[in-house]
Amino acid sequence: MKKSLIALAIAGTFAAPAFAASANVDFYGKFRISLNNVNNNQGWSLTDQVSRVGFKGAEDLGGGLKAIYQYETAFNIGTGAPTADSSTSCTSTLFGGIVTTECTPSSIAGGGLGAQRNTFVGLAGDFGTVLAGRHDTPYKLAGSADLFVDTLADAQNTSAAGGIIGAGNAGSAGFDLRGNNAIAYVAPSFSGLTLIGAIVPGNGGSNFPQRHNLTDAYSLAALYGNGPLTANLAYEDHNKLLDENAWKLNVGYTMGDLKLGGTYEGMSNLNATPGAKSKNFLVSAAYGMGPITLAAQFGKRNQNATAGNDDLTDTTVGVVYGLSKRTSTYLGYAHYKPATGSSTNGLTMGMNHDF
């Protein structure tokens, strides 16, 4: 999903550019960097915020059929180097990844310095779109009410203190994922409704020799958009890998310059622990005044004792100033309050440029 800095569209909508077929090869990218200050002795830092480059295109095969492809990889503005996958903990499962004690950054999540982001080949026609490779799961494409995606205050970040939607509990497997070795189908839109499904076949791994099914993991989403209303429903199942699943409802409504959003999510059997559950919600509002957009959101993660009782509230406010259609700056403040321990406060200011 092509996530923007502080999204002006509250609800997640189907990311058509990720599947679009064009006559020529398109080269594109996003440069994102921020200056952050976090209390609890973390201080100041200059941080890349998921900058990336890629190319995509299509070949007309005739009869309304096209071959489509995309390659996308991350890089770090601060160091000027490609961004290797930093997932070294095998306790965090990727959709379609294998949980073993032998994982390394180059063996999961897209292969180290290679294409960690959406990279696939497929066919598109009147029947819809079929693709195979690495891509955001339908669950992720259903989006959330998060206005601060790809910033310090990202409410979908599984490794940050503010992880609310799709995060599970801190350090555990999440559901806001990009799937390896997946096969996905996108049905043609009908009266504003788009259905998407993805499966991961044969990914049982050496630790799960009995699990080499066609649907070792699967993800489903129904995305609806009609005028000012968007409503997305999604479900994802990791039962063939970790015996965990999640569902979410994401809605948004636009009234002139005011955009409202809300996401509710339920997770079960987190970390393959029977009865470990989490109920999460996030609400947000954004108001546009010419090039200025004011944004605020509040989220809460509620987990039962079996899941570690890792409850968290997240309150974030910010402002975005659009310098042009492709360039913007922003300022944001986030407050995270865990069930126990000290609260965390974060201040972030950054700049984005898309091409």
C-alpha cells in the first residue's frame, strides 16, 4: 500500500497504483526523513522514515490482457545506503515467513539488500489481477485510521511504543505485513466494492514439516468506497504457521475539509498462545485549511493477561504543510502511556518528497 506521510485520506483505500498497468516503465520513489526527540534518555536523532525507490510497468499481450511487474526497495537517506532488513528476531513472524531459531536478516523479509518492498509479476485483465511475489497483504491494504504513517508516531509500527493497529503486543507477531512468496487475486471493482485475497503455499519450513499446504497462511479483504464513505473489512489467518488470526473494520467519512476515521481490530492466539487476545481501536480526525492540515488521533490496545496484558494508549497531534503536490513538511507530538511503567513522549519534524 502506498502510504503517505500524514494521510489526508483517513480510511485505507485500495492501492490501485500498486497493481496499475501502464504502457511504459515508471520509475518512482519517496524520500522521507525526520528529526526526532524522545524522552526516557533517547534524546535527538535524525531518522530515515522508510524512503524507497522502484519501477513498475506492463506489457500489452492483446485481447485486454497485460503482464504487469514491479520492483521496490528501501534505502536510508541518512547513510545513503540501501536498507537491509533489520528483522533479526525470529519471534516476529512475517506473513509467509518461517519462524525458526536460524533466521537472519538476509533469509527473511525479502533478502537483505534486495527488494524488501512490493516486488511481483502478474497478469491483469477483465477477470481482475493475479500476481505472485512479495506484496502487502489484503489485511494491510485495508488500511487504518492512522494519520501518521511512516513517522515516529506510526500507530501501525510493531516495534515502536506506539504500535496499536496490526501490532499485536510489543515484540510479537503482527498483522500489518508485507507477505513473502504470496499469490494474490484482486477482483474487478463493482459499484465501489473490491475483493482481494492472498495465500502463501508451501511455507511450513523445517520446524513444521507437516505444514506444506496451499494455504499455510491467507489474508482476505473487502474494500468499499462510495462518495464520502469508505468501509474496509479484513481477516488474516496464520493458523498453519502460528495458530493466530485477526480481523479489523476500518471506516472513514469526509465532510468538506474534515475527514474522520476509525479502526477496530480483534486478534486471537497471539504468539501461538491459546486464548491470548487483543482488542485495539484507533480514531482520528484531520482538517484541511489550504496547504495546512491539522491532524489528531487516539488509540488504545487492550490485551488479556494471557497475552501479557501489554495495554497501551497513544495520543498524537500534528500539522502538515504542503509546499507542493509532491513536497511537504510536518510537525508532530506523540504521547504513549503503557499499563505499567513510565510514559513516553516523542516530538518529530520532517520533510517528504515523492516523485
